[in-house]
Amino acid sequence: MLHAIGERLLEEGLYPVLGNVWYASQTMDFVQVPDPSGAGPLAAKLRADGLALVEIGRRLNYQGYMSPGGGLWDRKTLSNLIALHAGEAIATA
């Protein structure tokens, strides 16, 4: 994720003070990490809206929600997360 941010900064014409490569420690300044407790209700809402698990995982990653393992969201983890928070999604809908 941080590498992609560095590439995007370069595409936008934003370069680091020294050199032409953004390193992870530099790009962290541009990242806002959301409160992890918001991932479950959001995933449940997206599922209630009819989205597939793959798309829910993509959206969670895009919005900065990391999976428990730190990588991409897998179907089993998403299914468990949605099951835990299904009532919250209905309550907020």
C-alpha cells in the first residue's frame, strides 16, 4: 500500500526532498489510518447492500482498513467479520 502511495505521489509530480523515490517511512506521513473498529459495521453494511466479498475486501483495503494479518482480506475473515457485525449494519441502515 505504501509503495502505491509513493507511485501516486510521483504521478502527481510530488517528489521527496532528496532523490526520486518515496520510501515507506516518508509516505506514512500521507496516510490516515481509520479506527479499526469501523471495519466490521462497514463490511456488514456493504454486504447488506449486495456487494460480493471480494469487492468488500477491496473497499476495506482502499479505505485503509487492514485485515488482522496485515495483508489482503480473505473470504473467511470477511465472512466472520460480517457475521459478528450484521446487527450493527441493520441498525445503521
